[in-house]
Amino acid sequence: MEFELHEGEAIPLYVDESFAPEQAELVTASVQQVWAHEPVHRAFAAAAMGDDRDLKCTIAGSIAGVATGGLLIAGCFLITKRPKCGKLAAVGVNAGCYIADKCNGAQN
């Protein structure tokens, strides 16, 4: 599943066949809700005040990790209905760390 956020709206670019249209809408809506959540905007505003790239990279990694983990858990649960889907949160954590490391490495 791939979509683009444009002016507060989620525009689907690609939806895997394994998702029913209703499931795709629910996953997209949950990601959009996380993205539009006020703490996310406050975190970006706080990061923009200084020139601390490490903080910005950490925030970007955290947001990527939360989004990745949320999508994986939601998708797993929608498809399999298994409570063990929560274990996929570790993938989100790893994705967030990877993004933060790549971001920090890009500044050198």
C-alpha cells in the first residue's frame, strides 16, 4: 500500500490486492490521523527552532518508526486477526533507528 499526503488528504497511489477497499481506507485513515496529530506538528516546530540536526533526525526516525509499526500491526491484524501482530512493533522500532542513522550519516 502506498499513498501520498497532499494538503491534509491521503491520495492512494497503490493498494495491494490483499487489502479490501475498506481495509485500505482504515489503514490510510490511521496513518493520516497519526501524521495530523498535534504532537507531531509540535515536534517538528521544536526541531525547526534550532540547528540541531541530531534532534531532527531523531524526530524523523521516531515518526517513521511509529508509522511503520502502526501500518504493519494494523495490516497484520486486518488480514490475520491474530493478537500476536503486536510483536511487529519491533520492526517499527528498527525502521525508526535505521532512518535516524541514515539521516545522521547524511550530514557528514
